[in-house]
Amino acid sequence: MKNRKLVMIPGPTPVVRSIQDQMGRETVAFGDPDFINDFKGVIKDLKTIFKTEGEAFVVAGTGTLAMEMGIANVTKEGDNVLVVSTGFFGDRYVELCERKGLNVDVISSEWGTIVPVEDIEKKLKEKKYKAVTVTHVDTSTGVCAPVAEIGEMVKKFEDTILIVDGVCATAAEPEYLDEMGIDVLITGSQKAFGVAPGLAIVLAGPKALERRKALGTIRDYYIDFEKWIPIMNDPAKYFGTPPVNMIWALQESLRIMKEEGIKDRYERHIKVAKAMQAALEELGFTILAEKEHRAVTLSNVIYMDGIDDGEFRKVLAEEGAVVAGGLGAYAGKMFRLGHMGNIDTHDLISTMSAIERTLYRLGKKDVLGKGVGTLMEKLID
């Protein structure tokens, strides 16, 4: 009998039944009064949960589209942009910005570490930057940037917009736009929201909206804030066809969030991450990210000697859990395990048990029960 495979990659994450049901509803016209009311509720909830007096945008697309939307609405050709990179996805901003004719400087960290806030501040003092981009959690490294500290520091630079890539952080790591100094938060539906891929989500604070107005007409059409603001304020209007069922799915995700409580959700992610990482270390693995800067949404797990990446992930899939491979210099040396969104204790324990069985099959005969035992102990505490 085949095992049901748990999809434990860093996204898409498992989608619970109530969210799946929303995606399976009979589609209605985007002008349907009930749908319009639902869409308005989604926009209101996003602004309330993530605390901004600005605007929320929900459009058909992915996190990469959200990245482009974020930068296009606050910069013009020739502007200076500072990219703060802690891994592969931070580096992605470089090409994106260069294609828009922006002058890009990069400040990077060794994989597994953060870029110190004082180093970012020093760089911002060297020249006038119109924007700085920070990846809150880079899935290539599992590093969580100190966004609250960065936001407080960037407030000193009145002409600099802080853009935070929250694709693998939003709804799991604390992100309160206006109080944390985040001017643009970009994210997607398929990670900690626990919805299937398909939605680009952007929140823009007052400072970012002022910058957009000051730019006048921009080159971009589909991702222009000015095109979407009338729709987000009144979904009865039309610009681009909204993904009706995906918006219903996001509405259910937000309902789950409100029911759990956003602060309790953040605490749950911390507890789960610490438990999973302790259990993995008990089995002999190493976590790439420094302990004080580890993400709560995923673990980037370096193999012990004698384990082949391809064979490990193949056997693990046979045992019922799918994880992602490493990127960059860590390809073949590491796997990436997601533990975010609406996953429950059954998913976590089943995944850890599958990892133990995989190691046992690969010759590590002393592992059975060690990881599961540590995980359960940490989850129950």
C-alpha cells in the first residue's frame, strides 16, 4: 500500500481541508455582490492583521510578481537601491532591479548568518538610497533577518523605502508594517498562509504610497499600485479579473489566523521550529543557520557523513515525506524542511518518523525513536 506523501518542502505547504473546500466551490461572477463583500473582507483583514494604515493588494500571481510590484512602485530608473542578501532569494532582487535600470549595491552575509544592522546603517550613510530590500526569511539558508531592528534603523533615513520580502515569513514571523517601519511587504499565498500557489500579496504603508504618487506615470501596467487601489477599495470595479476561488481560499486562511490569534500563531511557529530543530540535531544532523537567527518556517539541514542527498530524499519520499534539496554551494549537502502554516502535530511526528525510518534504511541503526521522542518532548513542554 502506498503512503500518503506529506509535502514538507518550504512551500507550497499542506493545504487543510477547509481551505481546499473554498478552492472547490462553484465559481461566481467577479461582480457577484457576495464575492465583492468577501473580497473587501480579505483586504480589511490583511490591513488589520499586519497593522497598516496603507493599502493591501491581492492579485493573481506569485511571490516573484509581488517582488516586482514592490520595487516598481517606489523607484524610478537611475535610483540607487541597496539589496541586503542572506542567500539565493536576496540575490534575486539584484537582477530584478538591474532590469529596471536601477543602480544596485549589494551587502551580503555568509550563508547561515545575518547581515549586521550596523553594517546596513553604515552603507545607507554612504549615499542616498531610494529603497533597501531585505529578505525576512531566505529559504536557501533558513536565516531570519532582524527586520524589526532594521526597520527602526531605516526610519532615520526619511527618503529610503524599506521593502521586506516576507514570502517565507508572513503569517509566521512577526510583521507589523507601520510600527516596525516596513514600507512595503511582499508575500505569496503558498507558504505560511497555507493556501495553494497563485496569489501575489503586497502591503504598502503610507510612506510607500506617497512615493508612488510622487513618481507619476510608471512604465509598469499590471503591477501599478494606482491601477489596483480603486479595485482594492471597491472590488465591484474592474481592472483585471480576480482569482475568485483563490480569494475565497485566502479568506478562509485569514479566518483560521484570526481564530488562532496572530500572536499565538507566531508563538506556535517558534515552538514547532525549536522542537523540529532539536529533534533533527538529536539524530545527528546540523542546522545551517546560526541558532539565534534561525527561521521558524523551515530548517536547512546539513547531512551527517555517509548520507547521499539523492538517495536520502528518494527513500524519504518512499517513507511518505517530500523535502527540498539544498541550493547554491549546499546543493547535495543539505535538505530543506518546511514546518509552517497550518500543519499539525500529526504532520510533524509523521515527518520525523519518516526521517528516522529513512536513516535506518540507509544504515543508521541507532536512530529509531530518538527524533520523535525529542520532538514530542519539546512540543508537549
